[in-house]
Amino acid sequence: EARYDLGCYEGRNDRSDRAVKYLIIAANLGHDESIQMLKKCYTIGHVSKEEFAAALRGHQAALDATKSPHREASKNYSSVGLGSMHPFASSYVLSKGKDMMWWRKQEQAG
């Protein structure tokens, strides 16, 4: 999550090369939103086909490495509703909207 946030920060400051590097790191750690952002960067030409393919492989490897029966049981337990009680959830969602604005601006400019 932190690498994704750094990537968005760099992107908002017009440093797309650094933003892409952070997003690739986050994707290789299994962060789903980073893959979506990299897909957008790929469509506007900030990411090469090889970089995007490598990030997809790294993302899948990270997801496969984190699968276990205990994690699945924990995930099912948190989906009962206990996970939605996080005090910063609404401010987190609002801050993500700002990040998407920068990438939309880049798509229109590219």
C-alpha cells in the first residue's frame, strides 16, 4: 500500500518514471490497485509491454505465495463485517479519488 501511495504521489508531481517504478514494486508485492494503475499507464505509453507483463507475473506470484487455508479462514471471518469498522476507512477512500484524478489527467494529455 505504501509503495502504491508513493507512486501516486510521484505521479501527481509529474514524475511518471518514478511513479511507474513504485507501482511495479507494489504490484510485485500483490497490490491489486497497482496493477490497475499500471494497466492505465500501459495504455497511455508510460509502461512498456515487457514491464507490464513482468509486473503481472510478479503480482500473480505474490498472490499465489500468500494463499493458505489459515488466510482464507481469516478472510472469511473479516468479511462478516468486522473489517468495515476501521476508523479511517472513509478518509482513505476519499484520498484515493485524488490519485485517480491525476491519472485521468495524464490519459487525456497522452
